[in-house]
Amino acid sequence: MLENVTLFFKESYEELKKVTWMTRKEVMGSTAVIIVLIFIVSLFIALIDFICMRAVAIIL
């Protein structure tokens, strides 16, 4: 049992060495894009919420 666990971790480590990791610049760029998209989507949802709130207020 312990041999299987040890083998699993050794093979996992070997696979991780094959991974091409993103550079710091790529990570920062991706993070900036995600933050901007979250901001845009939150503004869109706030606008839809405001419109629905006004529509309900008018109906009631």
C-alpha cells in the first residue's frame, strides 16, 4: 500500500516537471484581463438589477 502511494507521488512529480508553466508576465496579463472582465460583468448585472427594480416599482 505504501509503495503504491510512493509510486503515485514520484510519477506525479515527474509529470509536473513536464508542464510548461506560464511566465510571471503571462500570469499578470491574464489576471488583469480577468479583473477587467469581472468589473464589466458586475456593471452589467448592476444595470440589469437597476432596470428590473425600476420595472417592478412601476408595475406595483
